[in-house]
Amino acid sequence: MQPHHVRHWMARLHAGGLAPRSIAIALSAWRGLYRWLGHEGRVALNPVEGLRAPRAAKPLPKALSVDHAVALADHRQVDGDARLEARDRCLVELLYGCGLRVAELVGLDVTPGGGALGWIDRADAEAHVLGKGSKRRSVPVG
């Protein structure tokens, strides 16, 4: 068996609808078998060594439904501190209303500065955040 035979076999499995993870498991089993055969001296070449399975698609993260977001924003604690509740409502509003990631939210500062990863511009009603890949973006604040 040659590596091109294994590639052809993998392509047929993939075209037939087999999941990339299943193909990876089959390749791992073949790799182990050929490694053992090589240690026993029965084959000189491992045709599966170095071959990679197709990449599995990464699912997108699930967003909160509108009802869950409203319930989260309207949540009140019994005998809670009013200042903490106001802070929590602001955090939820920024996360959900502006579409911020948690890392972007915790990097926000009140004013721009040298050490600020992001800041809120109250005059323009915008949040300037440092997102993935160190890219800056501005989002409106409701």
C-alpha cells in the first residue's frame, strides 16, 4: 500500500459523508497498525505516517436568545446593593447590546490612556475596544 492509496481512501470516506473526526480515528488506527508492523519487520514503509485527516468545522458559539438576555438584564437580588445591581445591568447591557466579548469588556477603561485596552467615549456614545487579533473597533453604546 502506498500513501496515495490512503489519500484516495480518505477522499472517498470524506465524499461519502463520514465526519472528519471519524476519519481521524480510522487514520490513527491504521497508523498504529503500520507502526506495529514496522516494529515486527513486516513492512518497510508506513503509508499513513504524516497524513492528516480533514479539518473538522468549529461550530459558532451560541448567542443568548432575546428572552434570556432580557431576563439576565432584569435580574434583581433580594436585599442587593443598588450600586452593584446598577453595575451588573451596565455590564450586561454592554455585553449584549454592544456585542462585546468578555475579554473586550474587562479591558474597558473610563478614559483613553496609554495602558487602556479599550475605553468608553461618553460624548460620542461609543466603546472603543481591542478585539481578537489586536484589532481596534468602535461600537455604539445604547
